[in-house]
Amino acid sequence: MFTIDAHLDLAMNAMEWNRDLRQPISAIRAREQGMTDKPDRGKATVSFEELRKGNIGFVVATQIARYVAPENSLPGWHSPEQAWAHTQAQLAWYQEMERQGEMFWVKDLPSLKSHLANWDDEKSLVKKPVGFMLSLEGADSLVTLKHLERAYEYGLRTVGPAHYGPGRYANGTDSTGEMGAAGLALLDEMERLGIILDVTHLCDDAFWQAIKHFNGNLWASHQNCRSLVPHNRQFSDEQLKVLIEREAVVGLALDAWMIVPGWVRGQSTPSSMGCNLEKALAHLDHVCQLAGNALHVGIGSDLDGAFGTEQCPSDLETIADLQKIPYLLHQRGFMEKDIANVMHGNWLRFLEKAWSKQ
């Protein structure tokens, strides 16, 4: 079934992990054998070939670069200007992949419809370009609001103001506090430009403030449920309910520590924790139960988002295994129409509504 994944750090993998995503996944893994700088070396799950195998024809692909103040122990860049420059290197990679026919940039409703028609065309080449919409995960790299406008001009269409820790515009996971004037001005400019607000990673204080302040389109690209895994990274039922009221879509993330409670990084394994796709779908199903329907859920896997097979569902070897989800949803009693909505329909409906106003 045609599938949309609303959160993949493709350029990060290319530019920071030094992975050539044009290669088979076996070659990417083999190249990293013996490397110990990152825990997921040799355990990648994403390549262009695997996306095509899994009929994952459209993704939301990120730029990401964090600014860290001197007292911040998180990894990142020491100035917003450096962070901006890094996002521009990631941008150059996306542009080159588009030139080589690996990807197709979706920026509006006409380009989305064109891409979908091409993907469905059985007479087209086997190697179809993977459609992508550009996202910015964490807004630290926006030196000024003029930089946001520049980014919109080259194709940025959704922004998550925060990532982990305190940010220049908003506080994210494992931090607290509302947005200041800069964050509210960012929301205003996003609304003016028609940029989708991604509320993923916003701390609770910033989340509720953004909900009240921002009147544009919003979603949660890769977000699971706090009632199933207690942690501030997940959203509470109250947060999920307000997203449902705002006609948002919530993407299921496949990072194991967000799927099962009690995960210990570096010690737990997917098999020892019973972490599989069925456990992941419990989060998706929970959102459906809150909504009373299956119209507010999708997939935002975050696969290879600084983790690999050591920290994802045990029955997922590569991203192509997202095609196991329709069967599992059917086993849960989902109707065919609901399954199609989960795999692609809800994201498409959201974008068609958001972009038809522009």
C-alpha cells in the first residue's frame, strides 16, 4: 500500500552519518562495520532502495541543526550562524538528490498531485523519485526571521520550533518554560507564510502557549502517547485531544524507548523488551480511541533518527517493513478505508486542506 512517512532525517544521515542513501542498505551497513562513534553504526534501516521497496513514495524530510549555549551539554553548534550553515549543507544534498532523480520536491498542491500521479503510473520507470516535503526540526538555525522567509522561498514548508533541551525560540524535550517574544514572533511569521507548525518536541509549557497563539495548520509529525510510556517527550491525552480538535494528524514514531516503558539506553534490546510493531500500534490505536475514529493518525517513523535496528521494533529490519502495518491493523479490526487513511490518506487530506487555501 502507498505509504507516507512524515518524519525522516535523510540529510542528517547523509551529511553527519556520512551515509550514501543511494546504496543498498547492505552496503551502507557494511561500510560502517567496526565504527564505534555512534551506537547505530552498521544498523541502518533507511535507503532510497528500501523506501521504494516499501512503496513509501512521499516523506517529510528534515533539516536539523541545534544551537547550544555555553552551559548546554547537548551536542550542537556554538552559534546560530554555524547551525544555519549546516542546514544549508543539508539543503544542498536534497537539491543534488533531486537533480539525480532520487527525489522529487513537493512544495505545494500542484507538485503534490503531480508526484502522486507519477508514483501511480505503472508505465513509469521502476526507479521512481521519492517525493519529499522539507521540514525544519528545531528552529535554532534561523538566525533571524528573515532567514525563515528565505527558507520558505527555497521550499521549507513545516517547522518544529524546538528539539531537545532549551532552544532559541522554544523549549523542547526535557526542558520547561514558555516561549518568549522571539518564539511568539516566529509563530506569527510562520502563520503569515502558511508554514505548518510541528508541535512535536515542544515542552508542555510551550505546547499550550503555541496552541493558544498559533491559528494556522499544525500537526505532530512523530509523537507517541504519555499514557502508555510516561515521559515528557510523549503527549498527554489532554494534548492529543486538543490536536484532534484542531484537525491535526499525529505520526507514530518507531523509536523503541517511546514505544515501551522502562527502556534503558545501551542496555535494553527490542527483543528483551518485547518491542515490536504491534506494541507500537497500541500508541496509534490509543489516539484513535481518543478521537473516536482513525482520521488523526499516520506514520512519522523517525527511523535512523540517531538509532537503528538496535532501538526500533524487533520485527522491522528496514523501513520497507512498514508494509507489515496494514496486516497488523487489519488484525486489530481496522477497516480497509481506515488502514488506507493511516498509511497515507490522513496526511494527504491534511495537506490538501492546508495548501488549497494558498
